[in-house]
Amino acid sequence: MTTTLTQYIEITPDTRLGKPRIVGSRITVAEIATMYLKMGQSLELIAGKYNLSLASVYAAMSYYYEYKGEIDQQIADDEAFADEFQKNNPSKLQAKLRKLKGESTD
């Protein structure tokens, strides 16, 4: 079941773990907010880079501010998962490069 919250934002349980995203894409509201707020990309750049309408990108930011606490929690949870995964699955390539450089692999 798809829940369309605006003409630009939808939630589909089977897509992107049910996170709010731009209609017709896999780009989540959290990703738009991160690119804009943390990476400093303009909304125009984001729209062009991902072939999205500027209205949909603005709608994503509007949705973000409306549900800021929930979206920020999703972002924090995703970052914690990525950090834990990286800690438990060290890069074999990075270990080889350190070994070639004579650096400690600890």
C-alpha cells in the first residue's frame, strides 16, 4: 500500500524501508535534507543532479521540517548502522594498502 502525503512525497512499505521519499524515485526526504543541510548543496543542484523537479525537492524539505524529529532520528539510526557495519567489516583493500605502506594494521 502506498501512502501519498503530497503530490511529491510518498511512503511505500516495500520501497526504501517505508521511508518518505519523492514520488517516482528512490530518493528519500532524509537524503535530500542531508545533501542540503549537511553537504551544502543547493536545492537547484540536487534537483538537477537527480533529475527531480524543483518543486519535489522543495516539498521534501518542507516535509523534513514538518517531521524534523522523525527524519533526524532516521538519519542518526542510518549513520549508527553504517558506523557499526564499518567497524565490524573492515576494508580488506585499506588493510592491504596500509600493509604496503608499512603501517600498522591494528
